[in-house]
Amino acid sequence: MIPNAFWQPRSNLKDVYISLIAVITVIIWYHFVFKKPKKNPPLPPGPWGLPLVGNIFSLDQSNLHKCLAKLSETYGPIMKIRLGTRLCIVINSATIAKEVHKDHDNIFANRDRTAAASAASWGGTDIVWSPHGDHWRMLRKICVKELLNSTRLDALYDHRRREIRTMVNTIYSKTSNSIDIGDLIFHTMYKVMANMMWGGTPEGGEMANFTEKFRDALEKIVPILLAPNITDLFPVLAKFDIQGLAQQARMMCMWFDSEFDTIIDQRLGNEDKEEMKDFLQVLLHLKDDGDLKTHFTTTDIKALLLNLLAAGTKSSVATVEWAMTELLREPKFMKKAQEEIDEVVGVNNILEEAHCSKLHYLNAIVNETLRLHPGVPLSFPKCPSESCTVSGYMIPKGTKILVNIWAIQRDITYWKNPLEFQPDRFLGSECEWGYNGKNPNYIPFGSGRRICVGIPLAERMVPYLLASLLHSFNWKLPEGTKIDLSDTFGLELKKRTPLIAIPLPRLSDKRLYI
Ligand code: HEM
């Protein structure tokens, strides 16, 4: 009998089934053994949180930078925490921060804007809270082109010089009396900013005590911006302002709005009288002449003025106050800085801003202060515009990202004796320590495209302020007081107790104080 050929319809169906099952089994076996299913990378590790609220109650808000650094000792340099139902990823290492700032800079250039931040910034129209896009690019370009570049700042030197001379004179008038250093620097820095931006605020009249009121308003708005807000913790509640924080922030914003209206009105009223070339004038021209693409409004002007005034004063003031604190704690550093200043400037001369580039030791003190007490301890929150992988972990789109600058700049794997104030570590290798964020271990001004826009001004003002205090005066602590190095977390890293010190003139002639 001739066996059935396999193509013959009458072939044994059972055999065909068996062969089919065998082939499928082999494919499945091969798939499981050799081709593991492609899994998404995991989320970073992190502490367990309570249902719904997450880790919110275990975070010490007044010491957030330290608390996050401590947690990272257990969970590693990249970790997740839950703020309500929101995921937040904290980066405590330079290598991983570099991935965010350099490799994925485009994705992480968005801000994570809270409800209060939105309300306090005219709906996030300002430079700090704008999402990454055309509007933000336009604001940055205006700031850099019209104010924060070397040529423009050189041209505005007179404003800075005048206010520094006034400061020296004020201190001289309080010789041998206790002075609140932060308060003094705030007034000087505020006036420098106001002068450069809109020609200064005349005290008296409608604007009486604007400096004080402005400072007061800034102090009030910070806790509102930092308070944990149910609206942000549970995005489903975004429409409800349960704690009223957004409303409070909006009220503060309205106050700034009306003060800036007065400043703008005064300027518009004076336009025919004199051709002013300050920042506000440029902004008003831009608003009137701008094309549809730029679409620059009066609200944008106010938001920009507030941004620069607040960001420009707060962290610069904190840096000078911390530097003076460290120098009073270790007078040998103060002496060395004064000797250098005497060599470059002399005690028979007035110190000018241009001298500062020759004061290498003083600049090392500023660098070391910015390392140990960074003006902004946690970078402003970022938010990835798409999901991506960082250091082998999944970072989902829309996560809140915090880079812990304070922890990175104290990392023992990179810094020798990181907790000690040692200005000498910054001597002789200046290019390695630029403020441009290129060295991921030293990022006091942040890094990537959202890096601080005010670096050129901070680079001029902070050394100039500090050198002026040290050149004109010797300083001592009031009898019976001690240096307090404790800090408190805020938009800037503040001293917990203000630094109070007593000035004693050291220049050769009292006319140098006028
Ligand atoms: C010692 C002084 C200063 C320090 C330590 C400092 C530090 C910083 C840091 C860490 C950031 C966040 C960067 C990021 O998110 O990655 C920032 C942003 C910013 N800073 Fe500064 N800053 C200082 C002075 C200034 C000054 C003088 C101005 C203005 C005149 C200024 C204006 C701004 C603005 C507008 C932003 C937001 C930039 C953006 O989102 O595009 N800062 N600063």
C-alpha cells in the first residue's frame, strides 16, 4: 500500500495538530528563555509613605535640604518621595544631576509650578515660572540683551558705586554700634536693582517706604509659596483652593501689581522730560513696538521687574551675610582678605568694583561661601516634558524634580573635608570653578538652560559688597554673642538668626567714608 503523501487531504489530522502544538511550544519556550519581555525601568527607590498623603508628614519643611540629604543616605543618590498623590524625584548626586542638566536638558527645562506660584506670578507669565517655550525664551533674551550682560552692566556702574558709597557712609555713621549685616546689604542691593531697572524709587510721596514695604511683602509671600498645599498634592483638587493659599498669593501679587503700576505711571508721566535709558524704558518701548510674535505686555513687564528684584536681592544678600559669618567665625580668613585688599587698593584709596577681579583670595571666599551655603539650596522645581530614563530609573512625565545643590556641594566623594570652610580650595584653578554649571560638583547658580540669568550681576555685586565691608572696616561680634551657623530652608538659604556685628573704621582718612 502506498502511504498517503503529507499533502494529501486524508493525511492524519492528529499528526498535524501534534506538530503544530510542538512548534508553538518551541516558540513559547524560546520566547521565555531567550527573549525576556521588555520591561520599563523601575522608579527610583524611596521611603514608604502613608496611603494618600505619602511622605509629606515625615519631611521637615524648615530643613528640607538637610532632610532630603539624610534620606538619600538610605535610599541612594536618586530617590522618590510621594507628596500626596504626586511623585517627586530628588537628585543628590553630581553625576545624576549632570544627566538631568546636560543629557536631558531639553526635557527638564520645564518648571513644576504650584498653584500659589502661579497666583503670585500673574499666572506664571514670569521668567522663573514660565514653561520652557517661546515666551520664556523671549523673557530671557530681553533680560540678557537689555540688562544682564557685561557691556550694559559696565555702563550702569555708577548706580552700583553710588549705593555702595552710601552703604559705607551709613556704616561709618554707626561706628562701634551693632549693625544687622543682612538688613544693611538688603537695602543696598535693593536700591542697586531699583536704580538699574527704573532709575530708583524716590522715598516719600506715594512711594513712601517702598523698600520696607517691598521687603515685608517678600517675607510674607515666601511662606505662602513654600507651604504644602492640598491643591498641589492632589491634582484632582486643582480647581479648589482649599487652604486659600492661592488666594493669599494672588492678593500679594495684586499689591506688587499696583506698586509697579505707580512706578510705570510715574515713568510714563516723565517720558517727555528726559530720555531715560534704563531697563523699564526699554521694556516700555518693547511693549509698544513689539510685533505679534513677541507680544510683550504690561503684565510681562511687572512680572519681570518682580522676578529680578526678588531673585536679585534675596540670594545675593544671603551670600554676603554667610561670607561675613564665616569670616567672623574664623578671623584669620578675614585678616588674609584684608591684607590682599590693602595690597591691591591700599588704605588711602576708595575701593572700586574693577579692583575685585584682582582680589583672588576674596573671590575664593565668595566661591567657598556659595559652596557651603548656596543661596538657593534646592534648585527651583523642574518637571520633565516627557518620560525618560535617568541613571537607569524611570522618570515619568510630569514628575516634580528637585536637585539638591546643598547636598551635591558637600559630597565627600568629591570634596575634601566638605564641612569645613576652606577658601584655599578655590585658589589656582579658577576655570574649573566657573559659575556656568559646567562642573557638576559646583552648581551654586544651577546648570543647563534654566541656569540663573543674573550671574553677571551677582559676580559683580557679591565680591564688591564684601570687599567694601572688609576694606573700610574691621568687624567684631558684640560682647557676649556667638556665631550661629544654623540655617533655615526658604527660597534662599537664610541664616536662622541675623548676623549682628560692630564696625570699626580702618581707612587712613575720614574723607574716604564720604
Ligand atoms: C548669589 C546670588 C545668586 C544665586 C546663588 C542664584 C542662584 C540661582 C539658582 C540656583 C537658580 C535656579 C537654577 C535652576 O533652576 O536650575 C536661579 C535662577 C534664577 N535667578 Fe539667580 N541667583 C543669584 C542671583 C541672581 C540675580 C542677581 C538675579 C537677577 C538680577 C537672579 C535672577 C534669577 C532668575 C530670573 C532665575 C530664573 C531663571 C529661569 O528660570 O530661567 N539671580 N538663581
